[in-house]
Amino acid sequence: MKKWLLILLLSLTGFANAAIELGKDYTVLANPQPVANPKKIEVIEFFSYHCPHCYTLDPFMAAWEKTKPADVDFRKEQIVWQKQMEGLARMFAAFNATGTIDKLHRPAFTAMLQSHLNMADEAVFTKWLKQQKGVDTAKVLAAYKSFAVNAQVARASKMTRDYAIQSTPTIVVNGKYALAAAAPERLIQVLNELIAKIRAEKK
């Protein structure tokens, strides 16, 4: 009797969460992709700076990243659906290459979605960048135009195609499972449960 009472109380307080379901909470990619490090559980968030849902999810993923398990590798990928989006992938790659991602990533989101700046346009991006305080503008612009970043943009385009990304944000776990669209809190919950599932399967 006490056991059933405990289950009821947990359910009412939201701590007893239903197990994640294939087809409802996540799907299997038609063409699973290899992971960078087979010893880790890989999590990739495919996003875009023009996506308001990505902007909403961003702080939740940032908080999750700070406390993610040690056996999980996480990274973001700016998707490239068409030629015009290459500028966004170039900007994101430049931030990563120069170690300015923590300082410029969120402001770039805000500039695009709230100030309605076309950050995919090099001239617009350059003008915006020069207005950012405490940033080595020359260093970021040099990276933006570098061969290394060119390669990253090409890679982003290929990954968008290989993973068949149709919408953003899309979170893919271990190159195989794509989380279904949901509220940020639910996405984090499903992500954690899916990671636990994969970890158990590895044993």
C-alpha cells in the first residue's frame, strides 16, 4: 500500500516521468552516421541563427552542457540548407576558431532575431562585429575568411545533407537517434534518458 502511495505522490509532483518512446520522443535516422569518438556518447545540436526555437533552446542547452556526463561529447552545428546560409556557418566557425563563441554566440543570435540583421551577409556581419566590445575584430575576420573556415563551411553543408536535417533545432544522439520536437524542458529530459539508454546498451 505504501509503495502505491509513493508512486502516486511522485507522479503528482512530476518526478515520475514516463519512459521515452520510439516514434513519440525520438526517431531513428534513415542513414545513421559515424561518431567522432566511439568511446563517447555523441550529442549534436543542429541549429541556425535564424531559428527562434533555437534561440529559445540555447540557454537550456548551455546549462545542460555545463553538467553533462563525462562520457558525453557535445557540439553544435550550424545547418546549411542553401548557399545563402553559408555565411551563418562561416560566422559560427569563426567564433569557434577564435575562442570567441562564449562572447559572441548569443549576441549574434540576438542581432539576427531581434535586430533583424542579416548576419549571413559579410558586410552586415563585419559592421556588427566592429561594434562588439572586447573583441579582436581583425583576428575574427581573418578566421572568417580562412581556408580552415572554408573547410568547416563545406563540412556543415555535407553534414546537413548526410543527417537529412529538415528542421531546427534537431538534436541527434550517437549518430542514430533524432529527438522529436518538444518544449526545452522536455527535450532535455528526453536527451538525458536517451543517453542513459545508450549507456546501458553499451555495457
